[in-house]
Amino acid sequence: MLRKLRITNLALLENDEIEFGAGLSVLTGETGGGKSVVVTALALLLGARAEREFIRHGADQTIIQGEFSAELFPPATVQQHGLKKDQPLIVERAFSRDGSGRVKINGAKGTVTELRNLSAGIGEILGQHASQALLDETNHLAFLDRFGDLTSLCDQVGLAYRAWRKVADELARTTRRKEQLKAERELLLFQQKEISSATIQPGQELELTQVIKKLNGARQLLSSAQMVKEAINDDEAGISGKIALLHQEFERMRQMDESLGEQVQLVNELAYQLEELSRFTERYGTSIEDDPQRIVEINERLDELYNLKQKYGGSEEAILEFLSKTEQRLKELPDVDQLLESIRKETETLFEKYVGHAVKLSKKRKEAAKKLKKAVVGELKALAIQNGDFEFELIYEEEKSGAELNGTRVKPNEHGLENGRIMFTANPGEPLKPLVKTASGGEISRLLLALKSAEAAQGNGSGGLLVFDEVDVGIGGQTGTEVGKKLKALSVNNQLLVVTHLHQIARFADHHYVADKTEETDGRTRIMVQKLDSGAIVKELDRMVALPD
């Protein structure tokens, strides 16, 4: 419920604070007295577009502040803004001549979008020129669902749709990636086979490099070994012969000088070592391979290792690590055909579930549309639109791959299998037209009143603030009284503010306000909005009676 409305520098209204109560409030005054300024202020507070022209002449900015009681806000909203029991929620909207603006929600910075979302369901401006829910066809289906108490089923349809679409989108993505996934798997299998068949062993390249070096020098090694052998064992110039001569002479010398025993021993050791060196050279020479084919094989293996290093890393260890990762990826990468089949089955199951809920919702919407038509036509007759007609049109869009409904394939949506719009005519013989294209402001206002009355009669209304503008256009007398009765009945479960020229409507008010335009001593014109006491109400009603309907 709106408790207070503070308006600063909006059009001709300089500074005013209006306190509101529950039930039916009316706002009256002379034509041009400023009643529309209050409606504009409320519209801005509910998220309407702000224009620089709204700012009072001579002022830099307009500020509008509303104080709402929190009982109509969802628990999540109450929690989000830190509200406590019986604590008001204060919303502020300001905009300046330089085009800047601000929104504050309980003192915290907000946006106009957040303001619109916050106000949805707690405040609505009803009139031909008001930018509000029922003059936007995208909201019509939600109205029908609320009237038919179908919100819970709508939620089920929405959940089922989103679950289906999530898996269907995954199916589409996987289908598009099918060849890519197959190619990836084939590449991984090729890499696995290529590396595995190479039987990589760390250190093998170094070992083979040393072997190939030896093989490439085989002939030189054989020649050198032969020369060493000959140098040691040559009969004439061999080292062995010279060592024998040394041994002979030192032995002869030792016989004459016992102190040379150590030198004799040293010569003996040289002879022994030389013999060992000779045997080694012989063995070494016989061990050397002179095998050109083996050289070819080792070079081929080294080339293979080089190529694998170029592809998969700079060492045998890196190649083996790549192989490990490849095998792990192959385990993680599912078979794409099996995956597609699995997703396809899940998609079909979820789609069938969605269709089941959506078809059920469609049937109930048809029933609700018939019920709404009967209720609204009855309300229209009471509001002096005796020959008016009303229809809630359900609109289906055909789609070959859509859901089957009554033998036709229709496009599925998150809100169900249909869209909807309100159709209306106030004149006999005239075709039904979309509500948004209906010309008469008074007739539209009364139709909106009929819709809200029908909704309230179902017990499914929002219970929020409803502002009726132009509801009395083109009516008077007994019709005005009937409109007043409807408004009074609607105010039992809603807070109503009605802008009216009719005393027949004003008499039903729980609270009466007057907008008055005056010229001040400074030569400026100002609008003031006052709440009337019982005596002032009588005078205002007398003034209204004196005016022609």
C-alpha cells in the first residue's frame, strides 16, 4: 500500500506531501487544476519514462518519493532490501535538466529497470494514455493466467521448457561438433598408436648416438688397434722387445748393485701392463663391428625419435608424458554416436514432459478465456457498455517440428503453446479489435475496470495500488453511480486512487483529495493537493454537482 507521496518541482507542483490510506481515494478539482500531475508522479515512481519538460520552470531537478508498506512485496524483495515487520519501503526517483537521474530504493542506489521490477504487481496506472500492464499485449497472457489461477501450472510449464531447451541446445551443439569430435578422437588414436609402437625408452637416443659414432669410426678404430698391437709386439721395434732389454740390463746391474731392486720391479710391472694392454687391444679389435646395415638401422631409429620429439616434446620423457595425456583424454572423450543417442533420448523425454504440461495449460486457458469473457461482458453491461463485446484471443504459431495440439503442430514457448491478447469493441456491429487499438479513452478505462473487477471477483487480483484515470469520460448519471459501486467493491482488496469529475463516483470515496491551481504573490502559478475533511468534502461534492456531467 502507498502511504505517502512526496513531490518536488514537478510541472506546477512545487513541493507537496500527500498521505494515502486504504480503500478508495478520489482526486477531484477543476479542469486543468493539476490532477494529472499526481498521476504523472505516480507513473514516474513506478518506472515510467522521465522527460525534462516535467521539471518545474526555474528548478534544476524533479524529486518524487514514495513510501510503501511492505506487506505486498515478495519475501525475496523484503529480504533483499533488509525490511523488517511494519517497516516501510521508501522509493525515490529524481531527474535533472542535464539528463542525469537517480533511483534510490531504501537509500541504496538502484536503476529504473529495478524500479519497474519492484513496482510490478504493487502499482498500476489504468487509462488509455497510461503506460501500464494491460495496454501492453505481452502482459495479457499473464493476466489470463492470474484470472484462471493458472500461475502454478505456468511455472511447471516454464520449468519443463527450460529443462528441455537446455538439453535440446546441448544436442544441437553436440550435433554441430560431431565431425569435430570424431576427428579429435581419430587424431588421438593415431597419436597413441604412433607413440606406443615406437616403444620409447628414456636415454635410448643418447645410447644410440654413441653406438652410431663408434660404428661410423669402425675402420679407423680397427686400424688404430692394429697399429697399437704392432707397436707393442713388433719383433724388431716393438715395445715388448725393448722392455725385455730393459729388464735384462737392470737385472745385470742389480747383481752388482743391490739397491736397484726397486727399478727391476718397476720394469717387471711395465712388462706386465704392456702384456695386458696387448691382450686388450686384441680383444677390442675383434669386438669392433663394421656393419653398414646396422648403421642404416640406427640412423632410421634416431630419425624416428627426432620426428617424435618434434611432434610431442623435446625429449623421450616429454613424448611419454604426451602419450599419458592422450590416453587420459581418450578415456574422457565419449563415443560421439553413443553420446548423441543418449542426449537425443533425454531430449525426447523432456519434450514429452513439457508438451504434457503445456497441452494441459492450453486447455485450462481456453476454459479461463471463456469464463473471463462471460465475466467481463457482465461487468461491461453494469458500466453502461450494454452492447460491448469482449474476447480473449489465443494465438498459435504453426511449426513443423513443434508440439502437437488438436492435430496441429505449434511452436513451443516458455509460457506455453500460445500467445494471447484482449479483443474489445464497445459498439454493436463493429468487429472486435485489439485493446491497444481501441480509440475511446473512457471505454478503455471502463474495460480495464471491468477486467480488474472480474479478476478481483476470482480472488486472484494483485491487491496493490490501482490508479484509474479517465474512467468517467463520457458517462454520467446512473452509469456514474454504477462505476462508483464497481470501484468501491474493487477497493475492498485493493488500494484505489481515482481521478474523476463525477460526484456519483466521488461519493463512494473513503478519502477525498482536491488538486487546486493558484497564483501566488510572486506571480508564479502553483498546484496544491489537499486531503479534505468531512465539511470540505460536502462543499466539493456540491461544486461537482453544479457542473454538467
